[in-house]
Amino acid sequence: MKDRMTVIPAKLEDCLQPNLQHPSVIHPKRMNFEQDYQCKGFEYVMKKYGEIGWKQKVGKTKWKAKRIVKKLIGK
């Protein structure tokens, strides 16, 4: 099989992803995030720490508009 492959010698260190070489650095706000998530829930931490993408914003706006229209027409 080896004669049918192209083998390129490489050092293991050059092939490893950075997180496999050493642990990730803990973000300074991690503990605050975890406490907020535990006390206040997912939606709260997404608004505070994350950014909802444009598709979610459009979908949420559409959903809210639909609820308002349903209330106005009495369904």
C-alpha cells in the first residue's frame, strides 16, 4: 500500500492542533457567564455575552409580528 501513496515526512509538533499541544486559556468572564447561566438562563446569557445572528433576529421579529397580528384579529 505504501508504494501507492505519497508519503511526506513531518514532525508531530507541526501536525498537532494548538489545543492538543496545551490547554486553552480560560476566558476571564467564564465564571460570570456560568453563574449568570445558572441563575438567569440561556436567553439572558445569549443577550449579555453572545450575539444572536441576523437570521435569528429576523425569525424572532417575524414571530413577534405574527403574535401581534393574531391578537389583533382575535385568533
